Amino acid sequence: KCSYDQTMATLGYQDPASPTSIYFYVKTFDLKDKLFEIIDFYNEEVIADGHEEYTIEPTDAVGALLTSVNQIINIVTYVLVVFVAISLVVSSIMIGIITYISVLERTKEIGILRSIGASKSDVSRVFNAETITIGFAAGVIGIVSTLLIEIPINILLQHFTNSYAAAELPFGVAIALIGISVGLTFIAGLVPSSLA
């Protein structure tokens, strides 16, 4: 058999003189920060007066939600980075294999180059130049493809979200990606070109 107070507590009733929680709804994030500053100041004053039982423990529901969203985004980002790293390793190995096959199939050309006075380093430079050209072409194709894909993505984003949040590839990042592509293909072709 429940008492009146227990029944009312089960239904959610609270005595206004001793509330267990108070909800504040602020309009902006700046006001939320200001509210937390006020609560921190109040808690410091209460603790200084020796009444720790009157301190307030704020809970930021929106902040907790945003933290969870950021954690999910970070996890997805890390997974994508791992996939990209694996694909880069595999593509580098494939470039090395293709360059090695090219070396094996062009022994006559290498012999002709050596017979007309080309040094071993000259032959190696020929294959290094080829791998650098392949890396540059691959990087440019990737950047151009990205720029073309941005157009429908931005149209869809604007249509479905009614905002002007746009996907864009900064110029500096594009140049850096081309440089990474050239560097990876050059490194992948070093061993086969030295074997040439």
C-alpha cells in the first residue's frame, strides 16, 4: 500500500520549495555559455559559504547530443582513412608491379639505350620519369573527377537542405593531392627502375 507522497512522487509531482530539476531553454549558444558561467559562479559562492549540498549540477542535453554526433563523425572519418590507406598501399604495389613488367618487356630498348652510351642511372631516370608522369596524370584525373562530382552534390545539398552548404575542394588541397599522387608513384617505381 503506497502513501500519498509516494504516489504523487511516482506521478512526477514535486514540491516547489524543493525541486529536483529546473529546465532552462536559451535561444543561442552564447546565452547557454553565459548560463553555465552563472551556475559556476553560484556553485563557487555556495561552496565558499560551506553549503555544498546546495550546488547545482547542470546537464547540457544539446551539448551531449553534439558530442555524440562528433564522436560518430570521427569514427566514420577514421574508418574512411583506414580504407584510403589500404587503397594507397595496394595501388602503390600495383604501380610497382606494372613498372616491373614494363622493365621486363622492354629489355631490347634498355639494351639499345646502353649500347648508344646511356648509363645505368640514365635508364633508371627514364622509368622514373614514366612513373612520375603516370602519378601526375592520375592526380589530375582524380581532381577533375572530384570537381565534376561536386556540381551534382552541391545541387542536391541545396535542394534537400535549403542551405548553401557546399562541398568544395580548396585549390591548395588539390595541389597537395597531386603532389602526393606523384610522390607515391615515384616511390613505388623506384625498385623496378633501379632493376632496369
